[in-house]
Amino acid sequence: MTAACPINMAIVGVGKIARDQHLPALARDKDFRLVAAASPHGKVDDVANFTDIGTLLEAVPEIEAVSLCMPPQFRHDAARAAILAGKHVFMEKPPGATVSEVEQLKTLAAKKGVTLFASWHSRYAPAVEATRTFLGSARIRSAAINWKEDVRRWHPNQDWIWQPGGFGVFDPGINALSIATYIFPPMFITAATLDFPENRGAPIAAQMTFRTDDGIPVAVDFDWRQTGPQSWDILAETDNGSMVLSGGGTTLTVDGKVEQEGPETEYPMLYRRFAELVHGRKSDVDLAPLQHVADAFMLGKRNVVEAFFD
């Protein structure tokens, strides 16, 4: 499979993230040819459309890979069906609703000899790699993560995200954790408070404390109620200066000086990585961010707050 012989691709779950990111990225990538889509509620122009992945896999056997963009509660069954059919699988974040189900998919993909890719898109933000390099040559004294945004702006009328398994504020928050687990030493959660609106099944905010193996404290604050300017920042005090990775990973500053910044190209880079994995018959499934979310729900104190309405 080369650019002259692109990978036949299908999208499963035609919602906001598919339309905003996946479809534009695929349209520009010569390694892929989008040939079909499956969704109970949406369609993609100029390809074969189906209502479910089972029908798609049966009707279009020439599909070689699928990109799963449905909510995490439904991802395991779709991924399992695709893997059993011998297809390579790209999973939108978070890769599943539980850690154990994704572990099962890893085992199954290895057995079937197909690629499984857990696509932590925020790791591909333009300043993340430079931040990892900076921190790798510095001694970290303390760190903090502030990930605060307006749910009405980014997830309007998306009821699934408020249901058990929908992650609530951890849906964006896991992006921060995917970066943190890439740039910081290994860490574990020591305390958490999760704020649940009285009319919702998932949290709207979370305050957590982590500690690295070396005892470095990491304070984490997720909130879905922030209006006005949005905050996606990771900070660290080091022996080489005060570091801020802002804009969700787009800009690195040290002691107020910009060291790295650039435009967002996360999804094109994800598909480039997926093509490499497919060509090499390899998988890339890092469960650390998902494990931290699971630990937060396990350890966290549940705090009921006022009802939330879209």
C-alpha cells in the first residue's frame, strides 16, 4: 500500500468530530481513499453510506481500515467487529469507555495481525514535542494543569457526553492527560473531587492531585463552565525556568519567552501516523491517559452541584 495504491478507508460515526477533523484530513491525505461511511444519523457525500458497521463490512469487503468516531460507549463492539473482519482500526479519543475493553482489543488485534491505533490527537499539537525535550533536560519542581472551557460552545446538545461512559469534563480533560503522560515522568493520582450536576450522569468539573514517582506534585483543574477566553494550559516550575504550554499545546513559553509555536495540524499528523502503522503492521495503544481517568472515578469524591441545562 503506497500513495499510488491508497488504503481503502471507512468512517464510522458521522458527527461533529468526523466532519470537523477526520473528513478534511482524509481528503488531503494521498495514503487513504475514503470509500464508505456508517452512521445512524449522518451521511458523507460521494461514498457508500450505511446505518451500522456490520452492514458496511458485509457490503464493502474491499475496505482495509476503519476510523471509529462514535461516542466511546459504543466503540468496543465496532472495533471488535472490524478487527474480526481483518480491518485496521483508528480509534478517536478516548479509545473506549473502560480500560479493560481496550486491553481486550489490543490482544485481539495482535492475534489477527491488524493495526490498532489509539489516537491521542493533542500529543500532535505543534509545541508538545519541544516541551517534552525541554522538560527532559530540566528538573521539574512542580506542575499544574488548567483545562477549562465552555461546554455549550464545544459540545452543544450532545446528550451522550453527560451519560455514564460519556466522560463529562474528562472528554476534553483526557486531552490534557494525554499530553501530561507524554511530557512528564510517570505519575499517579492521590486525591480527586468530581463535581456532578444534580441532573447529569457525568462530571462538569474535577479537581485532582497527582504525584510523580519522584514526588513531584501535579495539580489538575478541569472545568466545563468557563465562558470567555478558554484555558488549555500546562505549567511547570523547573530549574531552567517557568514553563507554560498553552493553547492546548500550540505554544511553549519559558520565562515568558516564546520558544515554539505553530498552527494546528493534529489530525493530518494522526493519519500520517496511522498510515505508517498500517504499512508496518504495528499498533500504537497507550492506555495511560484512560487509566488516569478511571483512577479519578475510582478515587474521587463525588460532589453534587447545581443542575446544568444546555
